[in-house]
Amino acid sequence: IETLARATHFVFDKTGTLTRGELTLRETLPLGRLSVDDSLALAATLESTSEHAIGRALQTACKAHAAALPGASLEDVRNVPGSGLVAITGGLELRLGRPAFVGELHGQPLPPAAVMLLECGETVVALGDANGWLALFRLGDAVRPEAAALIATLRADGRKVTLLTGDARPVAERVARALGIDDVHAEVSPQGKHDF
């Protein structure tokens, strides 16, 4: 605690630190052959063993919509740190995670409506397979009520404050603006956070 009092630079993660870490599904945008419910059910199935805030949000939304789980089984589900999840279903690779990570699988551009969703300032997760995009999920998280006062106090005391997050730049910048943080590093991998 004595060392903390002498600190000159504070680096904060976003999710669960400056925000509540209680993501909720705000919108599902189907982009392929699946309906809203089918997209959500498939994403929730992929996230079924996840403890990440995104996984919990998709599972909760799936239960709330009473979406039926997909008939196809998922094989070889694995996490790619900082990017998302990969699985095999019906012989096809399936990805859920950062839009860029999902897009690498099939190389197709997002439709204009989907591009606009990416700029909304909230977390957007993509679902796709080797044939193309399946859906986008927009998730929201509230800023902690005490966060603004904390950041204002640190800045008033002459401390430098940095937001360091794996989230997309529009999401990071929205939270940084709300809290008065000027130094923002977004889309940083877990290793990049460690290096920083």
C-alpha cells in the first residue's frame, strides 16, 4: 500500500475493472443461413464451458430466448487467446470471436450494415464458418459508477492514467471518453498486455 501511494502511472483493464464486467446481449444480426435464435444457440453452445463475460452473456441470452441448441455436435473446441473460439461442426471449421479473427477463416468482407455495427462503441463478437459470416452479436457493459471519480482523483493528483484493453478501439474510446482517460491502447493481446 505504501508503494501504491508513490505510483505515478496507473494502467487499467476495462472489462470488470472500469466496467461492471456484466455484459448483456443487446442485438443479434444474422448474416447467413441461420436465424437469430439458431445463431444465438450455436454461439452459446460454443461458449458452454467458458467463464468469460462474453460467454456468460451469450449463454444467458440463449436461455432467455429459449433458443433450441443446434443438432450438430461441436468437436475439438479450443480457445485462441485474445481472438476467440474455434470448433469443428459437420466437417467445417467454426469460429466465434473478434470479427477480424472470424473473417480470416473465409476472407469475405462484412456487409455494410455489419460494418456500421462494428462502429457502435460496444463489444461486437462475430460467428462464422469456412463458408462465410453467420452472425454478429452486440454486447453492452455499464461503466462502474465509482470509476469516473477514481480516474478524476488520480488525474487531479498528477497521475498518468492508461486504459489497456483487448477490446476494439470504438469500445475502448467510448469508455475512455466517459471517464476522461486520454491514453488508450485497444485491441491488445494478452501477451501485449503483459509486454506493456
